[in-house]
Amino acid sequence: MLRSIAPVLVALAAPAHAQTLAPRTDGVEARAGALTLRVTAQTDAILRVRIARDGKFPEDASWAVPASVRAKSVRVTPLADGFATPALRVHVDPATLRLSVDDAVGKRITADLPDPIKLDGTGFTLRKAMPVGEQYFGLGDKTGPFDRRGASYVDWNTDSYGFSPATDPIYKSIPFFVSVGGGGSYGIFLDNSWRSWFDFGHREDGTLAIGSTGGPIDYYVIAGPTAPEVVRRYTDLTGKAPLAPRWALGYQQSRYSYMSDAEVREIASKMRQSQVPLDLIWLDIDYQYHNWPFTVNTQAFPDLKKLAGDLKGDGIRLVAITDLHVAAAPGKNYAPYDSGKAGGHFLHNSDGSTYVGPVWPGPAVFPDFTRKASRDWWGTLFKAFVDDGIAGFWNDMNEPAIFETPTKTMPLDTVHRVDSDDFAPRDASHAEIHNVYGMENSRATFEGLKKLRPDDRPFVMTRASYAGGQRYAVTWTGDNNASWEHLRLSVQQLINLGLSGFSYSAADVGGFTGGPSPELLTRWYEIAAFTPVFRVHAAKDTPRTEPWADGPEHLAIRRRFIEARYRLLPYLYAVAEENARTGDPIMRPVWYDYPAARTAGCDQSMAFTLGRSLLVAASPKPESPRPYDVCLPAGGWYDYWSGLPVSGDKLSETPALDRLPVYVRAGTILPRQPLVQSTAQVPQGPLSLDVYPGKDCSGTLYWDNGLTVNGATLRQTIRCTQTASGLTIDFGAREGTYKPWWKAIAVTVHGWQGAATIKGVATSTNATARTLAFTLPDQPRAARIAVTR
């Protein structure tokens, strides 16, 4: 895969004279010629590496890693050539500043190559060894192969309408990857907002090259030894996604655009008539007056507040797009422009004039999001929409995208004023700020919503972002295509986004451009029902992609998978809450929790897990009717749809339009709920617990009101143990004070054979389904249920 990266670099930057190696309480500092290398142990397993060109380190500031996190370090034990922590051994060659990192028993984690640091003007390249057998994942939603090995990538946020599976760069820059293989896992995060690149042996075999056109040489080595430990530690650095409102996990319907109040009401009504569960309808730019952000076309949408209120009364919320550009409309009583101009909140050209570029409104100006004052001003613009009941906001076009220019963005000498966080106040060029601009836009939206509604969980979606942007917004993969190729690509993109901190992610179901065949759209619905964010979206002048498009047969299948998602909400919500605490992705590669799966011998390019316990095994060639192999990790699995245990670790699946193979790990206690038409509806009936006996059998209940921060919560662990006489189910003592909707718990034990007795509880068995079923009153306190044969 040929990609354009930095020019070949030739100048060694570290002559061998003037060598020093000085221990520090939290690391080591080495000097060779004009270069100074400082390695700091942020924790026992996270190293920060900084290189100063002239002996003076650049400003210690970051858009990705908060100052409070960067300030942390641990004491180390000095070594003759470096230092040790309980987890790592760090070695530095003072002659070349060559760095190598081993684990506590001396196993190599990562190492520089000879001539490790090359400079080229303001740019640099770092060269590291790339051992045979290592695979590389992450970098956000980059296209190309799932494993990054053998390819190269550029980080430069780009409006990539209709991108192909080989297009690079696209919308986001997340300069972090996870390496797996070679007996362990580690990660590297380059904290540099300038145009940068990663080359995984593409130009030079066996060489992992990392570089940038400018900015600081500042990166982190994150040790495992497992991939989950690496990802958790990366989110310790850059932040964890906050728990989203529960309605964000529901089904979401969008189109560019629903053109009127009447059309939105028609969509909502038909969803309810068709009994398709729905939580969100999205408003694209045509709800606005002349595409001016923060306005409403009152001819098409005469009463937005009433529309939002009526829909909310039926359990449906509205999300509205608010692009970051502001129409350049002086003298037209356009408050965002007038107040922004008066407050000095817009970007400037190098000559001091206001930068103006063409986008959807025509001539537009752009907020200076690297200023706290400008972010605060931006946040106030949402007040009218929030008061009208708009539930969430969609920040699009924030790479930033500019029309009528070959670069698709603003000039590199556009002036940003940095006055934020722990940066010293100064002017900065767009070359420095470009990759963080979209993140700071979503940050301004997120923080504005928190000020307007302090108790509510903000919901923001962004197209462009940078490392750490998961703290402020969910994301999607941008303007994809209606093709089988893009369906396959979307799975890889969402997995890599999860590994890169963005646990809440989506791909436009059905494809944004073009038009999907009925079969493609149905397949996409099926797979998307098990992804973190489930949004159907399509461009103007494309075929309709609502669930009823293509007739009753396809509607029935699509509805069934949407219903399956709603029944799974107690499990999905617990996985989302786990993500907020640990950083573990919601949607994961199979090898994340089952490392041996990486070399299992099946094509798993379309396989993933939802949390740890559900494995989705779509065909790697979903357009093909040919059978394909599914490799299941060792330990035992059950078919999700039938509940029956499956035999063996390798299965043959024959594709059928109405079937998506999904499996449940043996040892899972899976909570589910009765079907609802939206998350606003209280389920009627008992909570379901499906018990799939196996090793380390457990499950978690987590629930709250789904809307607010710092409210009452409920958490409970349930375990099961197979015994000589049957089975025990242990309910742990419930934590928290939230009172759940369920009053009873319907338990189904799968893989059961024979009779069953529970003292004081009626039971029923089904020999064909191999199930045991019984219902208990709610179990808020510690209790043991003993099942005997």
C-alpha cells in the first residue's frame, strides 16, 4: 500500500561527543552532542520520552494528556545505563541516545535501531525495531489492513468524502498504536499535534518509523504485557469516555436531510406503527436557515420546541447538527457572528484580518477553539436549542473542512491564539493546531452543555478529533460508501477506534454515498446492532435506508435485530459502564480477551466481541453465499439464538440472510430485559438472567436513571458454580441505592439436562432446548440459589 509520507531523512542528529548519562529520581537524562534525552517513569509501566534539540526542552504542555497526569511519576532504581521500575528495565546508550525497554525478567519490549533519531529542519523521525511476528493495531479509524504492519499512515485530519479502503489520511489523527505478538503487548503514543506519520516497515523492512514535520519529540511507551493493560493505561493517560446517556445506545435514524417538521413526524410515526424501536432522530443541516449554524428554517420547522417535546413524549429524542463554521453575515442580525466578532473569537490570517473560507453557508468564519474564552462563548450558543429540548449535538466539518481549496482546509499560516490548559499564551499556526482543532470544537460543545445542564450527561458526536477526544464526544467514520467493501472496512475501523480510546463509535449503516442493495443494507443492520453506536445515515439523492425500505421481508429481519439490541440493553449498559471505569473497549477484537485467537487459523476480519461475553462472527465475505469457518476461543461457547452449547472450537457457518452467528462465552450470566420501543419506556416484566455454565461463571448488573451524572446507581455481581449435585447461583450484595424497574428475575440455565429442584421455587425444564427455567423475586441482598438434579 503506497502512501505519501515524509521525505527521506539523512542527517544524524546525535554526534558521539559530549556524552553524559545522569540519573534522576524518576528516570534518566542523557546528552549526546546537541541532543538531550529524558526518560521519565510516569508509572511502573508507562514511560514518557522527551528529546530536546538544543539541550532545552520545549514547553511541557499537551492537548491530550492533562497536566495532573503528566505531573505524576514514580521513583526508580538507578542502573549503570538507565533505571528499573518493578515492571521495566530501561537502557540508554549515551553515545547515540539509543533506547531499549525490557520487562522485569529481561524480555525485550521495544528497542531503537542504530541511528535512532534523525532530524530534518523542524521535523524528526524516530526509528525502532519491528520484530518478526509483531502486529500493530490502533491509529483510530484509519483505512488499509486491519493489522497495520507493512503499511504507512499520515496523521492530518482531512475531509475525505467517499473515501476508499486505501484512502489516507481521513478524518481523525490518533497517534497511538498497540503492538501484539512476540509473547506480549505494548503501545506507543506520540503526543504531537503537527502533521505526523507512522511507517510499519513499508519503506524500510524491519523498521518502525515515527515522525512529524514539527513540534516536540514527546512520546510514551506503554507496557503490557497484555493488550487490555496497554489500552487501559493509554486511557489512564488521555482519559476515559464518560458513560453516555442510555438513549445513546438505542437505535438511531438519520438522513441528509429530513427536510421538514412533517417529514420528521412521519418517520417517527412510521417507526412506531412498524413497531421498530427507536431512540433518536438526527437533524442534518437543512433544518437551518440558509445552512447557518444555530438557526432554524422556520418555514420547514415552524416550532422546533414543540417537535422536540412531542417526540420526547413518544420516547424519541432529537439530535441537531451544529457545524463549527459561522456564517460571515455582518449586519444581518445573526447572533453567532455578531457576538463572536465582538468578542474577538474568530481565527485570523497572518496579516491580522479575520480568516474567511467558503463552507455550507458560503463565506464563513471560524472560532478560535484553543482559547478558553472562545470555547466558553461557543458553549453559550447552545442555550436556545437546549431550552427547546434538543438532546444532543453533532459537530461535523471540523477537520476543518473548507471548500474551493486544493488542501480541503485553511492555510497553514492561519493564526490561532493558544490560551488554555497549561500552555503559555501565544499565537500558533494552523500547522500546529490543525489536528486538535476538531477535538477542541467538540470539547467546547461538551463543556458548554455541562454548564447549561450540569446534571445531564452531554451527548456530542464529532467527525474529527485527536488523542483524548474520547473525553468529549462519540465519533463516526465519516462519509463512507454503500458497498460490501465498506461494510467489511467498518468493522475494522470501529475495532481500531475502540483500541484507540474511542469506545463509542459508529459507521453510517448502509453507507453514506451511493445506495445499498437490500441484502447489503440488511446485513449492515444485523452487524450494526452489536456495535457501540447504531445509526443509519445516508446522503441526499440516495435510496432510502429506513428499516421498511425494500419491503416487509427485510423490515422483519431488520426489526428483529434492532429488538435484539434493546433486549440486550442491561448487558450493553454494563459493558459501557465498565468502559467508563477501565477503558476497555465496548467492541473488541476477539484476541483482546482471548489472545490465542490471534493465530486461530480462521479469517476473523469480520469477527469481534461485544464486551467479553458475546462473540459476533459475521462472514469475512458477507456478499458471498459460500460457507465459512468460525474459530471460537477455547473454553466453550453457546449459540446466542438457540441457547444450545456448540461442539468444538471450529465451526462451519452457511450464510443466510436472516442469520448472524453470535455466540455466548461459557461462564456468562447475561442480563436481558423485556422488549421496549425506546429506552424511555419502562420494561414490563422480570429482568432475565441467562446462565451459561462454565469456568469463572459470572455476570454484572449495573443500572441507574440513564440520564444524569452523580445520581444513584445499582451494581451487583452474580456468580454460578457447577457442583456434583447440580448448580449454585450466588447473588452478591447489591451496591448503591438505585431502585430498579424489575421486581422479579427470570432465570434460564442453558445446557441443562434432566430434572431440577430448587427449595421453595417452581422450575420447568425443556429437553429440546436443554434449559432450566425459574423465576425469583428480586435479589437485592446476598443470596445463594442451589439447584439440584
